[in-house]
Amino acid sequence: MKTILFNLNDSELEKFVTDMSLPRFRSKQIREWLNRGAPNFNVMKNLPEDLRNKLNECAETLPVKIVKKLESSDNQTTKFLLELIDGEQIECVLMRTTYGNSVCVSSQAGCAMGCKFCASTLLGLKRNLTVNEMFAQILVAQWELRGDKLKDIHPNGDANNGDVSHIVVMGTGEPLQNTENVIGFLERANSEMNISWRRITVSTCGIVPGIKELNKWGRPINLAISLHAPTDELRSQIMPINNKYKLQEVLDAAFTFSDTHNRQLMIEYILLGKKDKNGDIELYNASNEYAEKLSDLLYGHNVMVNLIPWNTVDERDFASISGNSVHRFQDILIKKGIHTRIRRERGADIGSACGQLRLKNAKK
């Protein structure tokens, strides 16, 4: 198996270089390229060609390799299917927005949560990702933004210079089943890429001990709760985790985090429909009644509700609801004093739902 140079610390990389009978300064050159996210050794133009060829034979640069890259028609979203060294596959998404360049990071290969509307969980959980595997996703996106141009290798997180400025840990997997590595990854992103805590968001389906651990960690990141239902009965039907951590327990832990760090709590709510026997679409969790119940749960708290039109997953027994139904749900929340927005669909033409690209590739 080839050595992944990104996984080596500085002394290990220096030893790797000197064991090849190379001068020590080559390790510094290689490290600079690794820190920029170089996908292979061929791009390292300040290394001799024979050395690049030699490195290609015995080593890899990053712990992830691009298997497939899809670009949205508006050129604002790039979705990557990445392969890990053990052959497992994950996804990450680069989103170019008016407020900066955001990367949606996966925290696990697969997912064990079993949410009934999601593609990520269909292949089950394979394993947790390491700190390096999560950090490498950011570097893949950074390389995409910068290309192989010789620019400053110490990005400052400023969106205006074309660097990654925001991180959302909302890709494949449940981050708070891998809390230690997620925290390690975020510490590294903050210290090495200068990405502000307030530009980092972690999303969870409601792992209460993990939320409490984030609170104890003490960094003022943004917390997002994948809620998707305003009652225990409904939520348990679509999110098995609710059988372990009930709705109010999840919200209480989340409100405590929000209050402690003075951060607005993000509530993720996918709007689902179901087809009846005549093929007509009925509202599943998007009725006026459920909008009222959701408002009651959240009233008086510093929250932002992100309403998410459902992305079709062929293997799931749900349907997208009409735009009018989405807006009616939003209107009720707003009238009840709940800060609400409808999430803009990004990359719908390239399979924007988490796990879709991984799932389709696995079927081939």
C-alpha cells in the first residue's frame, strides 16, 4: 500500500524523504504542496521530474482521491465523489455563494441513523472518518477554487481571495457519532486555515450527549438540528434516533448550546409529501397543523428555521410538495414570530441530496 504523505507529521515526512536519499529541504517543498491540496505529484513543478515519477510509484498526496466531479449548470456548485484509501467512498460539496465559499463536509463513510427520507443511510455505516480525511475534503475544494497556480500557501479564510471561508458538517454521516474527530478537524480548520468559529456549522439529527460535548468544548460554532417533525410520534416514524432521544430532550440541549454561546440555533426541516392511491400528493409533515405545532415548540427562542424542499431519492417513499404548500408552511411560522427561510436549492441538477452520488456509483 502506498504511503499517504499528508498523514505524516513533519519529522515523519522528513524521514520519508531522507530514506529516499533526498535532501531534507525536499520535505518542506512537498509539505507546502500538501497544505495546498495537491491531488498528485505531477503538479509539484518545483520538484525534478524524475523525483515526481518516483513519488508517484510509492506514495499518494492526500487520503482522498477524486473519483467523480460534477458541476452544476450555473457553475456555483461542485460535487465531489471521493475515495478513501480503503476503497470506501464519501461526498463533499463546494458551494460558491454571495457570502463566500462554503464546503459541505462528510464525517462518516455511510450513516447508521436510518432516516426514512435520506439516501446517505441506504448503504449503512461503514466507518468514522479521521481528522485528516475530513480536512482533506476542505483541501480538495480549496484546490478547485485556486487550481494549481502558485499562490500563497497560507489561506486566510477571506472569501474575497477565493479561499474556503465557511464549513458545514452536513454531508454523509452523523457528526456527533464521531465527535472527537470532528472537533479535531474543526480545531485544525480554525488554526491552519483561519476559518472563524462563527463560519462553521455542525448539523446533528439529535445525539444529545454529543450536543452536550460540543457545549463543553466551548467554541462558538453554529449548531443545526435536523428536526423534520414537531411531534415525537411523527418524528419517530421517519427518524429512528427519536426513539432514543425525544424531541424535547434534543431541543433543550440545543437551546442550552445556543444560549451559552449566543448563537442562533438552526432548525432543519425537510418538507415531505406522500402519494395516495390515486397518485395525488398529500402533505406528510407539512400541514398547517404541523406548522402551528413547530411554532409552539420554537417560540421565544433564538432560532432560524430552514425549510428544505425534499430532493427526490428513488429508493424512498416520499414525494416533493408544491411551492405553494412550502410557502404556506413558511407563512404560518413567520406569523407566529419564527424567523424562517426557504433554503435555495443548490446543485439540484447534479444530485444535491446527501448520499445520492455515492449510492448511484455503488450500484455500478
